[in-house]
Amino acid sequence: MSILDSKIPEGHISKKWTDYKDHLRLVAPNNRPKIDIIVVGTGLAGASAAASLGEMGYNVKAFCFQDSPRRAHSIAAQGGINAAKNYQNDGDSIYRLFYDTIKGGDYRAREANVHRLAEVSGNIIDQCVAQGVPFAREYGGLLDNRSFGGTQVQRTFYAAGQTGQQLLLGAYSAISRQIGLGNVQMYNRHEMLDLVKVDGKARGIIARNLITGEIERHSAHAVILCTGGYGNVYFLSTNAMGSNVTAAWKAHKRGAYFANPCYVQIHPTCIPVHGTNQSKLTLMSESLRNSGRIWVPKKKEDAEAIRAGKLKPTQIAEEDRDYYLERRYPAFGNLVPRDVASRAAKERCDAGFGIEANDTMEGVYLDFSSEIQAKGKQTAYASGNHNPSEEEIIQLGKKWVEEKYGNLFQMYEKITDENPYETPMKIYPAVHYTMGGVWVDYNLQSTIPGCFVAGEANFSDHGANRLGASALMQGLADGYFVLPYTVSDYLAGDIRTGKISTDSPEFEEAENNVRDMISKFLNNNGSKSVDHFHKRLGHIMWNKVGMGRNAQGLTEAISEIAALREEFYKEVYVPGDANELNPELEKALRVADFMELGQLMARDALQRNESCGGHFREEYQDAEGETLRDDENFNFVGAWEYKGMDINQSELHKEVLNYEYIKIAARNYK
Amino acid sequence: MSKSGIFTSSLAKKYWMALTGLFLITFLVGHLLGNLQLITKTGEEGRRAFNEYAYFMGHNIFIKILAYLTYFSILAHACIGLYLAVQNKKARPKNYAYNKPGTNSSAASRYMAILGTILLIFIVTHMANFWWKQKITETVPLHYVENTTDMQIGQDPMTGAPVTRKITLQSALTTNGNYLEVAAKDVESGQSQELVKIKDTKLIDMNTNLHKAEGVRDLHTVVMNFFGHSEQGQPANEYALIAVILYVVSMFVLMFHLWHGFGSAFQSLGLNHRKYNGLIRFVGQAFAIVVPLAFAIIPVMIYLNR
Amino acid sequence: MASKTININLKIWRQKNANSKGSMETYKLDNVSTDSSFLEMLDQLNEQLVNERKEPIAFDHDCREGICGMCSLYINGEAHGPDRAVTTCQLHMRKFKDGETIYVEPWRAKAFPVIKDLVVDRSAFDRIQQAGGFVSVNTSGRTMDANAIPIGKAEADKAFEAATCIGCGACVASCKNASAMLFVSAKVSQLALLPQGQVEAQQRVLNMVKQMDEEGFGNCTNTGACAVECPKEISLENIARMNREYLKAMVAAE
Ligand SMILES: Cc1cc2nc3c(=O)[nH]c(=O)nc-3n(C[C@H](O)[C@H](O)[C@H](O)COP(=O)(O)OP(=O)(O)OC[C@H]3O[C@@H](n4cnc5c(N)ncnc54)[C@H](O)[C@@H]3O)c2cc1C
Ligand code: HEM
Ligand code: SF4
Ligand code: FES
């Protein structure tokens, strides 16, 4: 097993980035237009990277599979973005954000990266405000903050329940400006289907024009992948329907190591599954846990009566409710990190206290009545009414809640046909975010020189569990404040290279690969739809590589997926032609990669004989059901090297994590 | 961006629509006040008031400017409006197989161009009937009053008793508000004599050839005839009923045009404010009902009172 | 969730590609859960079509949370269907009756040509954005502190409301003139309401309107259909604000 070089600079943690930046190589402005950069993905990471590099004068080509860069999945982020601004004067600092993130990640993230993230977090907010991002404000005109899970300070900036949208539209406006100026060439409705390596370096991509079906070669001096997470391997997740692993996986197959694939975040507050035709799950933002209290009935018979429709949640008396998070974790209460909250919900439902009347009986309540009372009273007092009636309180309280979470409440009502102002929300954990991803060094460069990976697509900053409101921060930090420096440093060696030809055998080979794959699918004489296989894959993944995992299940999953994969290639039916808009074909190409990834995830989970963050091995828990980490044997990043179609051949490389500035400890939210 | 580009942009066109539309709205108020004299005052007093008003409208320099502005507004409003409507049609080359626009917008707002075109037709015929006659063909007679009196034409040489004959004196209303006798007619013999030479509206002294006064045209009678009165010896319009109906229908069209147009003009000019939107809508809709209704009542009353 | 199933008839626009002539085709779909979203219903239909070895219906979608603006569809004569303040992906089948015939068509506008079936090309919106929908600030991280300019909550809230536009194009689709005023004015308003955007306000509104005109959208006649059908309830006030901004710029432009 080789040791991976993470290229962490020397020096004190708080100086590393500044000193390092000062010594990176630069590309002079007159040389930049001679250099091409491909950015795949236009989410927060991709749009910000493309815009920044375009501003610098590089020749940027940006790709996304949606019809506009503005639709990248970052748009769906709801709750907020963290930044160590300490505007609320509650003791926040760069160090504390750094610490919270490392701890939240269950001590499985790289210190230097996380500290850099915390350092630039403040700049992100400045930058976004300058771009006209309308963050929520207080009456005095200054920026407002809220709390998120796993922290005891208020450092989350937000724009109602649409923070991701506002941030992405900010980044979109920046990239739009560069497109208008001609510095960025945008390729909408294009899907990257392979990475092209020339002389060991990433030198381009093969992309399919999704409208015409044309297979295109694009060359560049560097390729940056910002293609998001792979949660859709579970079929049902809170990710957008198009979110996929293909770009990252193709890079993996070309030599980029894939790190910690088993670290998946299951988000505690999503709307429960309603039926077999369900296509995706909807998140109810974590910010709701600021105001909502999570409970299930204390008595099993109450839970049964609720499931049978004989009792309503509002009829359960206060003393018969089990606010299990407040009970188990008094210090953090409802604001424990996501992995903890999700497992606690699963524990209650497994024990028979679930309240949802669906096939799986999985669901818990998220109740706003206490908050409505409290805020109603506060608002009444604030407006000089010191003797408000019960009705006034409730009315004012609802108004307060509406102001904060209106769009989420409306979304909930549209989906479930229930009014969450009157009756508690029903929620259940769902796959949400993937901490794992392409392994990158401190420069965000993968093991393929010239192939950089940023945003959710890389593995870098969140360890085994991501804290809420940190993905947006990471995406923008990577794109605005890290890549422009580290990519320039890499490109400094390329100023004399000249245009990369797309006529080389490497491009030829990659293009032929893609063409073969496509024609294989289209000529396959199967009978089942792509979704059919995707759903079955999701089923295996959720049951055996989901919230609770064990060695037996994981071993089964690996072979079950192998069998499914075989059946998929034999039995799948992909209608339509190659040279047209063909959504079924797009899906087939993505699911093919998910199959391989799913196996690797199971292998990685099987390898990691400990429980940490989002990775919960049932064999490794304490008496109270809390995770048992094994720092002695598993304090490393597991980075996998691809060795061919048989995932069992993939080779594990370890990057050992050194904690110099944070004392590694058991994670305690009690 | 070039300056001319700015002035031909879609938004600039909208400003023209709104400004001309609002101008036409103020014109409507003035026009209505004048028209109301057709029914508020009766007899010679009403006739005189109306004709004098019509004269004033035709000759006051200030009003003249307004009149040209009105012509310009109608032309500009109609031309730009129709141009926009054509462009808007082109912006959707293929229509929906199934569309329910009624769920999201008022019919008035959707049919502005059609309503406007009907209004244009109305305005053209309206002008042909009245304005064209008055201004261009100049076939509207002067405002005459006739007075038959026993006039002493001499003295009986025998008895010295006065000799009277029934004489009809025809006088024309002049612009300075007097009646000037222009002809006399012996009722029995039918002989008549001109006292003043009349050229167009000019009243000219027979002897001195001096321009004595300016006559006022009798638009009142034309209108009354048109809507079914026989008056001043002029026969009533045979098709008066149809005229009245078409007029009333046109006013309905105007009502719909204004129902949307009034508030719309404010929106086009950016005059939208939460505090005043309700007021604008209320005033606009009240205006849209009251003004066309008032216009419509006039011919109906004339017709009913024939 | 009271789960129930219904059987429906569908009349759906099919068009092979941009150059072919399309037509409305009829489909029958049984056992649709009323808890399904409209797009899940289409998934179900597509699954049925694939199983019959027919070509499934192409439609745009991604987040299925009403936020990416990718989904479209003119359903039963209305953009995003009969429900208010929702996108098609958030429209649920409980809004339809058993046995109902549902018409599904693509957005219709010259500026939004059909690519295939129900998929249209909305890149005109991107080009309008590129013409001026931004604040010209480079990324440096050295801009002034985010709290250096306080912004009144009321103004900030208004800017936010305008900024919630998802660029779906329902406004264009439902406007009888296929006008893009609501979309354009939302962006113009957001930036005009914030001090950061005011520096370039005049040039922005002139450039964005110019691009809007060039794209072949129709002219606004203030019918208000856009705001009614807009899934994000973008207010007509924004159009008025843009009219004001443009007037100001037109008078002052050099
Ligand atoms: C419902 C939801 C709510 C969330 N809320 C929060 C929150 O409140 N706070 C927070 O910090 N984080 C939140 N997250 C997480 C966060 O939104 C994401 O992790 C983050 O936005 C990812 O950004 P990204 O730029 O890496 O990728 P994405 O935004 O996912 O962008 C991926 C891009 O890659 C393109 N792409 C992908 N594959 C290809 C290909 N093969 N070819 C071409 N293009 C491709 C896509 O077109 C897209 O442009 C949330 C996530 C979800 C799902
Ligand atoms: C007395 C006559 C008329 C009055 C008072 C009037 C008034 C108005 C007003 C106030 C508006 C709203 C403008 C805006 O939305 O900004 C309007 C719109 C319109 N008018 Fe008229 N109008 C009159 C005659 C006509 C005529 C003769 C036409 C000829 C075709 C016409 C065609 C239109 C059209 C097409 C519109 C909608 C244009 C748009 O909103 O872009 N109108 N009118
Ligand atoms: S204004 Fe409304 S309808 Fe128009 S694009 Fe934006 S969100 Fe869609
Ligand atoms: S699919 Fe994203 S808004 Fe409907």
C-alpha cells in the first residue's frame, strides 16, 4: 500500500494557507488567454471556479447537463451557509468553526483543509453580499444568523429556506458575466462521459451533446470536476434526478483514487416515502430543527393508534410524548449532528414507535407548536402587548414561523396535503449528501495531474459526517478562493504547451469507448427499463449499505450488485437513438456507473471496521447505541484505486490523518 | 446602446401607449362634458350652448393644440397598439391546443387590441358623421333662429293705421353671442330678401361688403337629426335606431378597453405602489363604467325624446 | 396521507425533434396514486411505454423540489397546471379527478423553440442574464465587510422575493404575448433594490431589455397572467419597478 501525498504545507495551521499561497507559482495575465481550462459542473463549486478563472483571463469551457448553469443541484440547498464571522458575538471564531467541522466529521477529515475552509468562510459572505445575494437581515439592516446542527453558536447565514438558490444565482450571475464577456464558453445540456489523459495528465473530456447526441472532444490544460455528489446511487435521495457520479467515476477509472465512498450522510428530516412510484425524497431543511422539536409517542399503543389513523398527534398529551433527542442529548437537544439524529430516529422506529402509516412504518414528528407559542408571546411583547390572548399568541407565532420557513411549510403542504402549522410534520431520514468522493490533495488535485476536483465531488473537508450549512461553504471556498491559486500554480508549467490537440490517439480511444458503450445499450435486446434496475440497486444499497451496516449485509450487497450488474447489461432496454435527445440513454449511462460505485461503497464500508459519522457498523456501537470509533486502526482516509471491472480487485490506499491542533476525542453531544 | 434603440424598445413603446392612452382619457372627460349639454339643457338655450361650445372647441388656439394632440394620440396609440399586437401574435407562432387563459387574466386585458380596433372603427365613423361634416365638407348649416312677427311695413295712407305683414326673420347666431338678422321672408308672398351675404360662416354686409360677424354652425341639429329628432326643419335620420345601438355598443367596447387600460397605463409608467394600487384600480374601474355610460345615455335620451 | 388511485387519459404533445411537426397523442394510464407528483405520473407512463417498447416522452426536470426551474409543462391549459404557487414537479395528482382527460403541452413561444416532445430551449433567459443580470464585482475576497452597508429589512426582503425567481419560463408560457417581463423585471428589481446593484442600474436595465427584445419575446400588456401562474409568486410590482428603472435610464442615458 502506498502512502498518498496530501501536500499539506508546513507551518502553523493558522498560517499554512497564507504562506503557501504566497509561494505558489503564478501565470502572468498575458499568458492566461493561451491556457484552456475545462470546468465540468456549474453548481456552487463549478460556477464559482469558472467565473473566477474566467475573470483572471483563462479560457474557460464550462459544462453542465441541465439546460442552464443556474439549475445545478446546489440550487436546492435550503438552510444556510456557515461562516466564522462572529456577527452574533457568541464566541465564534475561525478556530471554533474549524473545530466544530472536524468534530462534526467524527475526526475523519484533514485538518489543514478544514482550517483553510474556516479561514476563507468570512470572505465568502463578503463576496456574496457584494454580488447582491439577498441574505436575511435583521431590522437594523445587518445580516441575520441562525443555528445549525452540531454547533453551539449562530453562524449560519441564510436566505429564508432558499439559501442555496440565492448563492447559486450569485455564482450564476458571476459566470454569466464572464460568458457575456467571452471569457467562459458555456456548454449547457452536455454530459461529460470520459476524461482524456495525455502523457499521464488530464487534457480533456469527451462530452455528449444531449440534444443532438453528438460526441464531442474538448481539450484543455486542466480539467476541473465539480460534478456534485453520488447520493442517487440509492435511487431515492434528496438529490436532483440528474445528479450522478459519472464524471467522477470516469476520472476514477482513469486513475483518480476514490476516497471514503462509504461515508454517506442520511439526513434526519425528510418527508417520508409515500409509495412505490416515488421518484425522489424531499428534504425539510435542518434549520427547522432550530424551531421544531422531534418526538414519537412514549407508548407503543399510541404509535399504533396513530398509524391506524385512530389518533391524531395533537391528541397525544405532552407527558406521553418522547422527545428522544432532548432526552438522549440534553446539551445539543434537537440540534445534534445529522448522523446522530438520523440513527436516533431509526432506533425509535425499529423499536416500533414510528408514526407513518406507509409500508415501512417509518416516521417521526417534527413539532412546531412550542415554538409557535414561544415566538408568538415574544412578538406580542415586542409590540407592546403584554397581555396577549391565546389566539393572538398562536396567530403571531404562526406568522413568525411563516416568515422564517414559509416556503418549506408550503412545500410540505403541497406534497403531503397536511398543514404543518396545525399538525406536526412527519419526517424520516433520507440519503442526502456524500462525504466521500474523488481523493484530492491540499491543492484539490486528484491523483491524476491536472485533474482537480471540487465541491461535493471531492472527499476533502467533511470527514465521516458533514455539518449542516458546510457544503455550500465548501463549494464556494473551493471555487472562489482555492482553485484560482492552486490551478494557476499547476498551469504555470503549461504556458509553453500550446493548444492541446484533440486528434491524438488518446482522444480517439476515449471517444470510441463512449461510442461503444452507447451503441451497446441501444442495441441491447433487453426488456426492462433503466429505472427498474436503478430501483433495485437503490433497494440493495438502502437496506445493506444504508443507515446501519454489518459485515454480512455488506458482503451480500457486493455480490448482489454484481449479479444485478450482469442482469442490467443483459436485460436493460434503452429505446430511441444515439443522435437525439434521449433521456433513457442518459440514465442508462449513469446507472452503469452507479452499479460499480455501489459495489465499491460496500467494499469500503466492509473494510472500515468501526463506526464513525455517517458510517454506522452495527458491530461497533456502545451500550447506548452510540458510534464506536477505532482511532488506532482506522484513522485514515481510504482511497481506492480502480483495477478493472471487478471491484474486488480495487486497491485500497491509506492517507493517515494527523491531528496536530485538535485533540482527537470521542464525539459527545450529551 | 444607441439612443434610438432606447426609444424604439418594447418598453418605450409601452410608455407611448400609456401616455397617449391617458391623454385620450382626459380628452374623453372634456368631450363628455360638452356632449352632456345635449341633454342637460333644452330648447334654444341648449342648442345655443352646445353650438357655442362646439365653436369654442374648434377655434380656441389652446383647444386647437389639444385637438391636434388628440389626433396625434389616437393615431399614435392605434398604430403602436396594432404594431405591438402584431408583434405579440408573432411571439407565439404556435398556439396551445388547450388553453384556459380565463383562469389567470381578465378578458378585457386579453382583448385590448380587438377592443381598440373596434374603437378605431367607431372613431372613424364618428368623425365622418360629425367632425368631417363640420370641418371638411363644411356642410353643417349655420345656427339660425327664425322669428315670425307681424311686422309693420308701412302705414295705411288712409287711416294711418300701421300695416303689418307676417314676416319671418332669420337670424344667425354669431360668435360674439348675438343674433344677427340675415334674411327676411314674407310669409304670405313667400318673397324673401337677404339682409346679409353669407359666405361659409362669414356674415357680410350687403352694402359695404364688410365682414360683419362670424356665424356659428349648428352641429346640434346635425346631432339631433342623426339620433332621430327632426329639428330645424331637417328630417330625422331614418337609421337613427341603428346609429344609437352602434353608439351604445361602442361605448361598451370603450368600457372594456378602459376597464383594463386605465390601471394598465399606470403600471406601464411604473406607477405601482402597494398603498395606492387599490385606489388606482377603484378610480380606473369607476371611470371605465361611468364615462362610457354617460356617453351612451346621450344618444339614447335623444332617441327616446324624439 | 390518504392514498387513492385514479385512472386518467392523457393528451400529450409529441414531437420527434425541433424540425419535425408534432401532434397531440392520446394515452391511458391506470392506477395513478393521488400522492404521486405529476412528474411521477409521467415516470409511470414512461415506464409503461418502455415496457410496450415505445419511445418514452421527453420532459425536462431535475430537482423535483420546485426550485431548479427545470420542469415546465402546460397542463390543462395552464402553466404548471391548475394548482397555484407550485411547479409541475410539485403538482400532485390529487388535484385531478378519476377519469379526467389531462392535456400536456410544452411551453409555446417563439423564443422557446421545442427541442423534443415537451422539452423546450430556454437559453434566451441565459442570454438576457448575460446581458446584465449581475453586479460587476470580481472575486477577490477583499470586497468590503458584508455588514459594511446595512440594508433595511423591508428592502432586503423585497429584493429577496424578486430573487426567488427560478427562471422556469411559466410567465412567458402563460402570457398571451409570450412576454418575458416578469422574469426580466425580477432580476432587475432584485439588483435595483440593493445598494450593491445600484451602481450599474441604468446600464443593466437598458441592456437586459434590449436583449429581451432581441430574443423575440412579446410585449407586456399588463394582463397579469404571469404573476398568477408564476410558481414563485413573483409580483407585478417588479414589472412596474422595471418600467420605472427603464424610464429613468432612458431619460438619463448619455
Ligand atoms: C435538498 C438539499 C439541501 C441542502 N441544503 C444544504 C444547506 O442548507 N447547506 C449546505 O451547506 N449544504 C446543503 N446541501 C448540500 C449542498 O447543496 C451540495 O453539497 C452542494 O451544493 C454541492 O455543490 P456542487 O457545486 O459540488 O455540485 P452540484 O451543485 O450538485 O452541481 C453539479 C454540477 O455538475 C454538473 N454535472 C454533473 N455530472 C456531470 C456530467 N457528467 N457532465 C456534465 N456536467 C455534470 C451538473 O450539471 C451540475 O452543474 C443540500 C443538499 C440537498 C440535496
Ligand atoms: C378613446 C379612445 C381610447 C382610449 C381612452 C384608450 C386608452 C387606453 C389606455 C389607457 C390603454 C392602456 C395603456 C397601457 O397599458 O399602457 C390602452 C391600451 C391599448 N389601446 Fe387604447 N385607448 C383608446 C383607443 C384605442 C384605439 C383606437 C386603439 C386602436 C387599435 C387602441 C388600442 C389599444 C391597445 C392595443 C392597447 C394595449 C396596448 C398595450 O397594453 O401594449 N386603443 N388604451
Ligand atoms: S417570474 Fe415566475 S414564472 Fe417567470 S421564470 Fe421566474 S419563477 Fe418562472
Ligand atoms: S424539477 Fe426543479 S423545479 Fe421542478
